[in-house]
Amino acid sequence: MDGKLVQDTQMAVTNNNGVFDKCYRFDLAKKYISSGLYPYFRPIESAQDPVVFMYGRKVIMVGSNNYLGLANHPKVKETAVAATMKYGTGCAGSRFLNGTLDIHVNLEEKLARFIRKEAALIFTTGFQVNLGVISALVGKNDVVVLDKLDHASIIDGCRLSYGSVRKFRHNDMEDYERVLMDSTDKGTLTVVDGVFSMEGDVANLPEIVRIANKYSSKIMLDDAHGIGVLGKTGRGTAEKFGLEKEVDLIMGTYSKSLASIGGFIAGDTDIIHYIKHIARPLIFSASPTPASVASVSAAIDIIESEPERIQALWRNTTKMLNGFKAMGFHVGLTESPIIPILVGDDILAFKMAMKLQERGVFVNVAVSPAVAPGKALVRTSYMATHTDEHLDIVLEAFQKTGKELGVI
């Protein structure tokens, strides 16, 4: 038989699944599942409280972004139920057409007041906010400038845009200025996380504002993990630094402190009006559900009326940060309720998470591409509603597990 024909026949057999071939060859996750070291997609059988049920047993949750403990708050749930009874379970269309309810408009007005901007626009998911806003604003003659550790939704928003993308080393202001200096011939939009979601450190917003002003760059702040957490009244990273007026656009999500799912962008009226009519993820997606919208509105009311929740969150954060440091864990540069335990090796991080689960503690694991290769971590995060008893149990479990695995 002709050699080329044999080769072609072998290739045809190998690729007989076509575009699905890669799916059948993907076995990495299956190996971790079979070895009992798979820390993802674990089913939780209760609400996102400090204690949850998994596999029929109680586990202390230190892997949730429910920072203020509002996701199971009675007022939030009652408001969601009432909205569902009045408006139904969905809007059956996009915001652009039949899917705008009066409560959508009311929430946008409330969010604008809360964030101290002229206007706000709500999206069905936080991921869609970054997709829609960045792709709407950044044209073919523009440059979007990113921190290398920006969230995946920011990266994907850039991919949808027609502009150039340039990155600077994480929180490196000298490198940020270098990138802007090389982009002075075009309009630039700087997009950064307020709180970086894996390691919990905070953007150097004062320097970002100073350098951006020097080179006429506009600033968009993704404050998904900052709102409800940072600032005297929980309005986020810009409030923390007293720079609310200097930041052009502030993005936030509901799936953290605001007890629901969805997201928003806030800024000047004309900019929001433009995004409203250009952003494809807004125009071509179904509208946020009545229950979601009502939940966020109730959560904002609670944040404003119960400032002690933020104080409790920071008491718990300080206790855990000091506890981990005292035991010898490496926690990096965190300045938020996200406290990473830096371990480096992927397998070690998986083992640690599973050992902690056996001891009744739920944590998350971040490996590449969520973090840089060789920088695997166990991610913990805290709520205002954790008690000292909960936190003491977590610290004891970490101490035993850390010593057992040689992390401390």
C-alpha cells in the first residue's frame, strides 16, 4: 500500500471524532477525580452561610464570596419572593426590547447614588459587564491597558474589542507608566481590578490615577471584590483611597457582597448612554430576573443601614490573617478578606484542600491559568457572619493539615 495513503488512513482513524477529538483526549481532570484530589464542582446542599452541608455533613465555609453574609438574609429573600410574585420568574426578552421593568430602572438609579456616579447600567452577569463595556468603548484606534493579573472577563472583553491590548506587570507602576508612554498616539483605557480575586491584594489606585492623568488615559475599575468590603461605607476601592471622582467607570458584580447574580457599570450619563446602545452582551442577552434585581436593591439597603457588618468582616479578616501568619503560612500581600495560602505546587494545593474538607473546612484551590504556573494557592475568604468558634476551628484544621503536608 502507498505510504502516503497509509499515513492519511491513520490520521483519519485518529481524527475520526473531528472537532470532538480534543474532548476524548482530555483526561487531566479525570485523573484527579479518580485519585480523590479533585476540588472543583463540589455540590453544596444548603445556602452560602458560614456553615454549609456537603454530602450530608456540616462543613465550615471559607470559600465563599458572600462577604457580608447577605446571600441568605431574610429581608433579601423576602424581597426576592415578593418580586417574583409580582413580575414572574423572568422577563422573556432583552433590556433593549421588552425586558426592562421599572425595578431595573430603580436599581440603576440606586446603584448610581450608591457608587456616587451620574448613572449606572445593569447587566445579567458580571462577566457580561466587562465583555460589553470594553468591547463597546475600545475601537480599532484605541489601546486598552491591563494589569497582567486582571480577571478573565476583562481579558475576554478585550478579545471582543477591535483595539490593541497592552499589559503591565502586576501592580508595577513603573511598568504601567512605560506602557502608557508607548501609547500616547492613541486613546487609552486603563482597566484594573480593585481587589485581585485570587491573592486578595489591592490595586495601587493613587498611582494609577496619577500616571493615567499624566498620559490622558481613562480609568475603568473592576471592583467586584471591593464593593461592600473596602471604604468607610463599603463603596469600594475608590472610596478607600478617596478617588471616586478620579475614576471614570466603576464596575461591580452582585455575586459577592450584593447577594445575587448580575453586574453593573457606573459613570457619566453620556458614557452610560453610549454603552447602553452599543454593548452587544447587554442588547442580545435576556434581562436580569426580577428576583435578582430585587435582591440587590435589598442588599444595598442593608449595607447602608448596618455598617457594623463591614466592621465584623474586618474583625474576622484580621483575626485570620494574624492567625495564619503566626502559624508560619505564606499569605502574600493580601489587603482584603481574601486570604491565600501560597503553596506553589498544584498537587500539594489539591491535597491540602481535600485534607481540609475531611476536617470539615471548605476552601478553594487556584492553579494555572487562574494564577501563574508554579504559584498554586489555597484560597480562603471570610464573611461578616463567621463566629470566633467557626474561625478557631478553621485555624486548628489548617495547623494540623499544614504540618501534616509540610507546608508549615
